[in-house]
Amino acid sequence: MFPSVTLTIKDVTSSWAGLRPLIHEEGKGPSELSRKDEVFISPSKLISIAGGKLTGFRKMAQRAVDIAAYELASEENRDFKRCFTDKIILGGGNFKDEYAIAGFAEKMEKLTQPSDITTKDIFDLIHRYGTNTENIIAAVKEKNDLSKQGLLLAELNYCIAEEAAADLSDFFIRRTGKLYFEREAVEQEYAFLKEKIAGLLHWSEEQKKSCDAKFMNEYEAVVTFA
């Protein structure tokens, strides 16, 4: 599409791929199949939803919950609430508007200075944890370790305590997304954190080797291109 850019495989830093769960229709090829999600209710009343796209997962879930509430109400002759999670504020998401985010970020940055912690570091945390970033900053100050490494370790501690991170695969993939979006930073951060998490979770040598192997498999899948 942009031949003048002259990109090569060496310019790719990370990758991922997935499968779209299209609903089979007899006589149609993949490009002809509908991308819409569909709900199926079996004779046993099992509700299944299939198809759709990742970007529509919340609306798909809403449809499934609303149908389940309707079916239960019909069977038991009483009201069941329809889906209302769109009214529930996620943990750390209680900002009034974008100006409140900017003000909060400024406050957090002031708490970390002087140090090598940057404005970007603060905004990255807010993007991931919202107002719960304050808990991470408080932990850094309590340890009197105002540094990038101190902040990283405090973030790991937070993810273990509050977000059920069980290993560094959880941390770098499912909690921070760094393996996909900040891959260049992961190697150094992983080297620093792998002994720290082993101490925090009281791993044996066997557990350390197992978790290290698990992470390296995930890492290789992202950075190796055929």
C-alpha cells in the first residue's frame, strides 16, 4: 500500500493473530458469510451466542443476558433485571471528564518528582488503572523508591494483589499489554521482575523454571516471524 516506505521483516516488533468465529452456512465461502452475531436457544434452554466481532463483545453479552432474563421471567413468573453493566463504573473509572484525567495526572506526576518517572509513565498507568494509579504511586512513596524500577515493581505488586496476576505472562500480556505494544521494553523489565515475582509468590526453583519457560514461549510467538 505504501511502497516508498520500504519496510522489511526487521521493522516488525511484535504481532498477533486470531480467528473470526463465522457461522457456517451451507454453500457459502468465508467471504460470503455474515459477520453478525446470532443467538441460539436449544430445546434444553441453553442460550448460545456465536459470530460477531471482538469490538462488539459487550453488546453481544448484553443481548445474551437480556434473553436469559426474559426466559427466566417467563419460566418463573417473576421479574429478572435486564443487563445493567453499562451503568456500573469500572474500578478506577470515576473520572467526570477528560479534564479530570489531566488534573489527576498532573497531581500524580507532582507526587513522583524529582525522579526519572516521566509524564508518559504516569499516563500509561492511568490508561490501565484509572484512579487506582494513586494506590501504585502511594506504594512507591511508601517504599521510598521513586524510580522507574520502583514504579514497575509497585505496578507488579498491584496486579498480583488486585488483579489476580499469577505470573509474568499475566503481567506483560493480559494486564499491561506490553508484550504487544511496548515490546522493546519487555526484555529489560522481564529480567528485572522475574526474580522479584519469584520472591513475592514464594516460588520454588521448579516453579521459576516453569513460569520462565511459559513466558519465553509466549515471547517467541510474538517476535518470531515466518
